[in-house]
Amino acid sequence: GRKKAGDLFQISCSVCRCEGGGYLAVKVRDKLTRCVGGKLEFYDFLFFKKSIVLFTINTIHIKPTIPQIQLICPEAVRTNYKELLETDSYPPCYRIIPSLPPFTAHSWMTALQMERFEQKATLLNERLKRCQGNWEDAFFITLARNFGFGLNGDAFETWAHRLPFRAVDKHRNDLFQIEAIFFGQAGILEDSDGDGYYLRLKKEYTYLQHKFGLIPMDASLWRFLRLRPANFPHIRIAQLACLYHRAYGLLSRIMETETLQGVRDILKGGTSEYWLTHYTFGGSSPSRPKTLSNTSLDLLIINTVVTFLYAYGLHKGNRVLCARAGSFLEELKAENNYITRMWEQCGMKASNAADSQALIQLKKEYCDKKKCLYCRIGY
């Protein structure tokens, strides 16, 4: 019988695949539209306020017992979709890429760049909440994570979250005391034996630990396997301690810097004198400055500085900062990693860091998740 306006109708949706096309059959209540030669499979329940019934097919094979709409699927789309499903190569669209129109490639790369900006800004806002809205603390924690350069990223973030920034600020003028807190919170000052500098740091940390109620992290989280000595956690922590000591208001200084070289000069850093001849506590080595290489600096700028410029610009409604984030990426060289090398072999070479970030976003958010139909290349 008839239902009053506003009554809910329960509608089930079934999918049928048969030779010549796919069917989306919708039925009201338990009256099922049958398809000759095909098999209907239950899919889901939907609820609508009106009894609208739609039968969408590629080719009409049966007498229309309910309203139907015929949608023709282009043969090129069908062929590409089949190839994306069946190919064993990665990425599946490697044959399509060389014939991709330049305008399509450029527009898609631009969209991916903005998508990656937004994604990183969202993650940053979550970290900012953990820091009670303190942008300087969130910046240092993000910078510390990226000082891990992948392998020790999680360990550095864990370490940075244990740093008592307000307590450290009271001793900011003394690099030795900053190193004592930094190395102590990293769990690296737990041994009772060591050289003279180590024992002095341990004694200082014991005093500060009691003063501020500090709890160190588990030192077993640090990884050394397949790391060159210059990338050991000891060196990275010493560099961060030196940076924290000499760059008060680090985020503010970077926001005020308009050139890429100026940002590099701020982050280049260094270490205390002890680390000129050491890579870990104890054994000495030939004297060598422990500064960041240009490649490492560029990675820090891409993954930390650019992200904060964009996110802070959005927060303050400052388009200049957002634009500077984009111009920095366009000025920096493309990243050299297995993802960018893979795309280059397929015919998509990144010309700058903006392109390489777009290609990373493409692989992680589309290729790896098999969202080919959402991608302008695969579609």
C-alpha cells in the first residue's frame, strides 16, 4: 500500500556481473529483480525517504520490469582498468605514463603537492595539541624526529617528548648543562664507567634529574645498525643541543628568514668541542667538525621548515608564509630515494623538491592503497 511522506523504505542493493557488463540492481522490500544468465549477490542495505528504484547497467539484456538507465563504459577505460587489475609490474600504470599529456601530468602533480601540504599540516596540528599549543615546542619535536632521518625517527620523537623545555630554558646559556639533560633523557648516561667528560655529564644530569624529577627514556630504542658514525644518535643529540643553545626562539627566527640560504645557516649548527674528536663516549677519533651536510639540511627543510611555514601561515592567515613554503620546495633539489628513482624509470622525473613530494604522495596514498580510479593517471 501507499506510505505517507517521510516514511522510511528499506531498500537492498545487489550486484550482478555477467557477460557484456555489470549490473547494479536495486529492489524495494523483498521483491528481487532477476537477471537471466547472471548471479545476484547480496551487497548492502540502504534507507531512503522515497521509493525511488534505479537499475543501472552497461547493456540491457532483460525486459525492463523496473526503471533503467544505460551507462556506456568507453572501451579505452575498460582496457586500462583491466590492465591495472592484472599487471604484475609496479606501478601498474607504467605503460600509461609515457603517453600522459603534459597538462594532465602538471595539474595532477600540483594537486598532489597541495594534498601533501594539507596532510602534513593535519599531522602537525595533532602534535601541536600534545604540546598545549606551543609552536616552538612542536617545532623542536618535529625537527628532532627528522634528525633521526628515518631509522631513528621514532626514537628521537620519544626522546623529544621527554624533554622538559621550560626547565631546559633556565639553563639555556650553558651548553654543558643542556647536553647533560639531552643525553640523560636519551638514556645514554646510565653506565657507571666512562671517560672524564662522560662522568661530568652524568654527575650534572643526576643533579638536574633530582631537581626537575626527570625520567629518561629506554636507551634500547636507539638503533646503530647500518648507520655511518656521523649519523650516530650521540652526534645528532649533540647537534640538537648546540642548536637549542644558540638559537633562542628557533621557529620565530626561521619564520622571519626569507631566503633558503638563511634557513640553512640557522640549521647548520655544530657541536661542543668534545664531539670534534668523538662519535660516541669513550673512543676518540681524528678531529673533524660535526656539521650537517647540504643534503641533510635540505631534507630537514623539506620535512620540517616547509611544513611549519605552510601550517603556521594557515593558522595566522598569512599567505606570504604559505607562498614561501611553496617557493622553497621549488628552489630545492628533488629528493633522491627509491620512490623518486622508481618514478624516473617510469618516465616521471622530479625536477625539484615540490615534484618529489608529489610523487611520494602519489605512491603512498594512491599506488600503495590501489586507489587507481581516484588517480588521474590510472583513470
